[in-house]
Amino acid sequence: MDHAKQLIAVIDEPGSERDALAEAITCDGMWVFAADNIDHLPVGTALIVAHARAVPRQQWSQLAHRLPALVVSDTRQDADLIKAIDAGLVDYIVHPLGHTELLRRMIRKAIELHQLAQERDRDRQRLAELNESLETHLALLRMDQQSGGHIQRRLLPPRPKVISGVYYDYWFAPSLYLSGDFLDYQRYDDRFSVFYFADVSGHGASSAFVTVLLKYLCNRWLNEWDGQDPQALPPRWLSALNRELQDTDIGKHATLFVGVIDHEEKTLHYSLGAQLPMPLLMADGNLTRLAGEGMPVGLFPDVEYPSLSCPLPADFRLWLCSDGVLECLPGKTLDTRLTELEQLVSESVTLEQLRDRLANTNSLLSGGDEEDEANQDRDALPDDLTIMMVSGFGHAD
């Protein structure tokens, strides 16, 4: 601190004592302005040294809120000193001319503390402004996320839906607003229906953008398909999407299951890329994991995906779940949670039953609106959670 630039106002009755007090302060290199009252103090005054006898009682409160002040007195029993303390001026020194070094130290410390207080006030004001700006930006971001979530759900297929006797339904629960999970099912013609189930790495806006790309590409590829070689369509889609994600260089990959149901032959043609948990097929009273394995989509170049098929009985249920389901199940190991999921699936005939059983294992899944799974009344889920059920063949269109 540059003491030579500090202006100290000394308020006392004119006389030798005031002059001596001013001289004692000036010796420390500070400027002094002597006055007999607190009116008309010069601009830039850093501190007031006021003698208790020189300030009327009604002005102590005004002085306390005006500038940092140090009160001096000739005795501790001075009634005027007590008035100053009552007004909030708690820094005082008795017999200042007998303690000049202490007086100067107290002046320097009072100025330093006042400057620190001013800095804290400025910081507090700046912090309040930043918090207000942050709240505004967060509100705008939340609105954007909510709008994006509404648009993403509009891209999902209607639920439930029956295509040529096969019943499709799903439960879609984003972690918060936007989801990296996505699915679709469409009728190709009287013989074939096509569906896919995707879980993009991460969750939120960046993952949701990939699902929009997925929707566009799969619609385009389905329109380009000639209905021949249904067993070749799933691996071809996965390979093409793998190249697209590699080319976009957005640092995202996905687990993906693509299936084609041949309603005449009652056969499922499919391919998969790192699907976890594996699709579960309930047929003839037995629950089995679909065979096959494949690399994640978008992670490695030039990947070949398997072409797989399995017969479907007249009465079957195929369950596909994103890995967010595993986050909601009890158990310390992956195998334990997979076993728990298989147990819940084997006990469930409908999607609602499985949802209710999952809700019993995790309170975050309870109380949501079934028509709007982006339920803003619940806490955020640890991950996006999506379940798809395909069953057939005897459902009425």
C-alpha cells in the first residue's frame, strides 16, 4: 500500500492537540486534512480520525456509514466515546498522542480492512451478476433441451403398433431430456417388417444428434431396398452406418440391433453390433439369448457384421434393452444384473409388467407418466433407459 497517497481527515476542535495529532499522523507519510466537523471533507479522504468531543451525537451514525473512522478520546469514561461506540464505531484509541505508533498502525489497518471490504462487495456484486447470467443461460439451455426432447420423441414410431400380426411396443426414458437411445419399426410390405434398436455412446444432445442421423439414414436405406435377400439387409445397414459414423468424425459409436421379420416364413433375420444386454427371446416357454456378436458401430473401420437368422414360433416375445436398464438393477457384478434382468423378463408378458417390476427395484423409475417418459418430476436417471418388445404372430392389425 502506498501510504503517501492516503488522505486522512482529522476532526477535532482547533488547537494544539489537533495540530499535534495531525503531525503524528503526517510523520507516517500520509496527508492530513484538519477540520472541526465532518461537513465538506475533501474528495479522496481514505479515513477519518475523529475526537469524541468534536462530533455531535446525532452525527456519529452518519459518520459510521460514510467512511472508515477511528475515534480518539482522552479517557475511557468519555460519554461522547460511548455514544460513538453505540453508533457502530468500535475502533478507538485513548490518549492517542501517547500512543502515536499504535495510532498509525490502527489507521493503516483500518484503511486496509476497508479496502478489503470494498473488494469483497465488488466481488459479491460481480458474483451475483454472474450467477444471474448463469441462471439465464441455464434456463435457455433447459428450454433448448426440452424442445429437442419433444422433437426427438416425435421421431419415434407410434406405440403400440401391430404390423402383419406382430406387435411392437417400447418404453423410452431419457436420462434427463435428450436420449442417445433410439428405435424404429416399419412395415416394408405384406411379407417383411424392419426394426432397429440403437444405443449411442453417452447421453444428451451430442448423442441425440446421432439418433437423428440414424433415423434419416435408415429411412433412406429402407426406401432403397428392393425386398430381396432379407438376411443381407441387417449387416449391410450396420456396415454402412459404421462408415457414416467414421466419416463424420464426431467421436460417437453405438451398439445396434437390426432385424427383419419374414412374416411368411416366420423367421427373424438380424445382425448386431456389441449389443448389451443381448436380445432375449421367449419362445415355447423358454427364455434364451439370441446368438451372435459384433463390433460396436462407428468405432473401428472396415468391420464386417454377421448375418444371422432364427425361426420364430407363432407365439414369441423378443425383448431388447439398452444398458441403462442394468444401471437400475441390484447387484455388484454385470453377470448378477444380467441374471436379474432375465428373471424379470421371464416373469413379464407385457411391457407394462416389466416396467412395474423394474420400478420395484429402483425408485427413480416409479411415478412417471406413461405417455411422456421424459418425466421432469423425477430425478435424472444414471443413463438413458429404453426397452422394446416385439411379439407375434397372432395380433390383429
